[in-house]
Amino acid sequence: MQRMNQPISIVKPSDFRVPNNQIINEKKTYDLARLRQEIAVADGYNKRLHIPLGVDSLDQALAGGLALGRVHLLTGAMQAHGAVSGFAMALLDLLHHHARLKAKLATNRQTAITNDAGLIVWCPASQRNGAGMLYGHGLAAAGLDPARLLIVDTPNPSRRLAALDDILRTEGLAAVVMEYDGVQKSADYWMRLARRAQLAAEDSGTTAFLLGAPIGVSGFETAWHIKPAVDLDRWSHSALVQRSVWDLTLQRARGGRPHKCKVGWQAGLGQLQAYHHSIMANGKPVQAELPIGELSASKWPAHALAR
């Protein structure tokens, strides 16, 4: 760079190269952020309500948190469907916590309480193609009150999906969870279903979660892939015995960006917690709180109890 007393005539062009590149990069970053904002405004995304999930990097990738009144896709291997169900229960618990705070504020202001604290409609997968029936004690151990669930048992997944629009338009619901098994449909079918479901969810303000095997992610508000974090030695760390730990891949987020992270969940705390494998690997192993043979059902991770 030139000095204050250096004549401009002897300044070399290379002296300006570094600051010029910085200006260009900053302008590109600004233009990209402005373009995303304009798209969000045109799509109405910035007007939607979000709840933070408690993991900073994940909330940033979601552009503020989980969008309410939208349809979210949660996928995973059918052999580990309990992890997908467990993560859905964690999100439902966060929704319930948000609804309680909202209802408290509404009561303090002497205004009407919204339907966010209503029932949860859960349409489970058929026992033949799914991972089993929902278990009341497992739901309670995962932090989800079974009394708030209205289970709609429809063995045929196609009929189940066809009823999604009508269920979402039902008043007084807090959320809808629908499992579509491993049904094979075209990408066009899933796009049309996502579009109809998004419109129904926007009209009613009900948040929906679709659970099943990986499918096309176009059209959904967010698309996730969930699997158990099997690389963590759960029994050598007492802090993990009562937690579910998942490897999350945020494949798509409207207005956000893809993201990968490892998170844990413990019922009662009401928040997700980020885990870093390097931290866990360097930690000194300690004995679990209870021997494996003495662990009762309530001590198992939530995703093991869910099904």
C-alpha cells in the first residue's frame, strides 16, 4: 500500500489488488444476502413465526429456527425409524414449550389463547411396514404427554397421505405427525402433496411433520435426515445414558442453507444440545450411573422407547 507522502504516480497496480479483492468478495456476500432477503420477502418467509431449537449453528442454518405452520420432512433408514420418531418427539416438546409460553403471555394480556396448545394428531405407520406401535410409557419418557395424542390408525399409507390436507385444516390442533412408511411415489406426487399440505398448514397455522424413508425434498419447508449417533460410547459417559443423540443432516431449509450437526436431547430439559465428537473422545471415560443389566425402561434413550 502507498504511504501518505508517496506520490500517486509511482504506486504499483499490485498494491491495490488485495484491497480490491476484499471489496469484491464483500460485495458478492452482500449481494447474495440481499438476494436471499428479496426471495424471502417475495415468498413471505420473513413473516412466518419461528422457534429456536437451542443450537446456534442449526438455528442459523434454519434462518432463525423451526418455522411454525409449515410442513417439515423427517427421513431416515427404516431400520432406525425410532431415531426419526424420537427427533419428531423432541420437536413436538419444543412446540409445546413454545405454546405454554405463548399462552402465559396471552393470559397475562387477557387475550384469547390460540390453538397452539391443542391436540397432536399422529398417524402411525402400519405394523406390517413400519417399526411397531406407539408406546405410551416411551412417549412419556421422551417428554410427550400421551393424553395429548389423537392416534389415527390407517393401515393404507396412500389413504393416510390423501387425508393430510383435511387433517391440517382441522381447528384446534397443535401439530400433525404422519408416517408414510416406505411407500413409493413419483417426485411429482411428492411435490404436489407438499404444495397442498403447505397451503393447508398456512391456513390453519398447524405445524406438520412427515416421517418415513428418504424421498424427494422439493416443496417442503425443511427436509431432514436423522440417524442415531452410533459412534458415541454411551455407556462410558454417564451424561449420555438418559439422552438421545442423533446425527442430523438438514438437507433443505426454505430461506436457509444445508447443515450437519450432532445433537442430544433429554426429556425435561426442553432443549437440544450440540455434541462434538472430538470433545467426547478426549473426555475421560467414567462409569455409567447404573450397570447395563440394571437399567429400567425409563433409563433408555428416548428413541429406543418411542416405538
